[in-house]
Amino acid sequence: MTQTQTQGRLDFIEAYFRTLTDVIALLPRAELAKAMEVLEDARAQGRRVFIAGNGGSAATASHMANDFVKGVAKGGGAGLQAISLADNVALVTAIANDEDYREVFAGQLDALGRPGDVLIAISGSGNSPNIVRAVEVAQRLGIRTIGFLGMNGGKVATMTDVTVVVPSDDYGPIEDVHMAFDHLITAYLRRGVGTGR
């Protein structure tokens, strides 16, 4: 390994983290605070929180459901009733095979969702057909919707009640920041679990 190669790697690391820092600085904090309020209300009212995403965003949805249920409860009370719609492989593949992949989240939400519940739609582009369909079903059922999006927010940005767009066209930083939203919200809700807030 040459000194030039080492320096090249260090420069790449610095550039990536600089990009991430710049993206975080431009985040719409007021919209993020609204998302936190919706989720705080859902916990207080015993509503379910459904989370949907594809690919890396499916992994984020799973991680977020875990943190909202277990991580929030570390504060001394109950966590949120959070469900990742990407996690039931049998159901996802049955719906995709028997109906259409666009329906894999919408079909589950149609069966499980109730008015006052919350859907978090996670999408880098905001244009994934199955995410769009899930938001459509949520609207029909009276489910509140939060979009954690990227790029320009795509179609989903025009549909959700609360829309938080990560100002980047690169999936890496977008997904990094979506995971940061998970940890931020979990820490915020955990703080209030044992205090009656």
C-alpha cells in the first residue's frame, strides 16, 4: 500500500462525511419535528405504526420497527406498536405472486390498518409503485402518513401528511440519514416513556 493510495482513501472518507454533514445541515427540521409529534401521539393513543420500504429501505423499516418497539421501551414503559410491512416474507411473496408486487404493502395495510394508525413510507426516490399504493390505501383508511424520502421526494412527497425529504440524489447519504431519523425518534420517545409525556 503506497502513501498515495492511503491518502486517496482518506480523501474519499473525508469527502463522503463532508457530503453527509452538508445534507444533514439542510434537513427540514420543522417537518421532522412534525413526524416526531405524529409518532408521539400514536404511542399515547395506542395506535399502530406501519413501516414500508424496499431494498435498503426495507432493512431500515425492520430496524425502525425493532427500535420503536424495544428501544423506546427501554425508557421504562411500553414501546410503540410498530410493524415493518417488509418483514413477513411469506405474505410479501404470496401477495406479489398472486396479485402484483405493487400490492405487497397495500394488501397488508388494508387488512391490518385502522383509522388513526400511522404509515411511515421510506423511499429514496419517492416513486416506488408499492410505496405509492400503500400511501393510497392509508389515505382511504384514514391512516396518517409520514414520508421519509430523498431526491425531490417524488410522487409520495405530494401525498403524505408529513414529508421529510433528505436533500440528496445519492442513495447512500439518503439511507444513512433515514437511519438517523430512526435513532433520533427512538431516543426522543424513550426519553418520555417513563415520564407521562
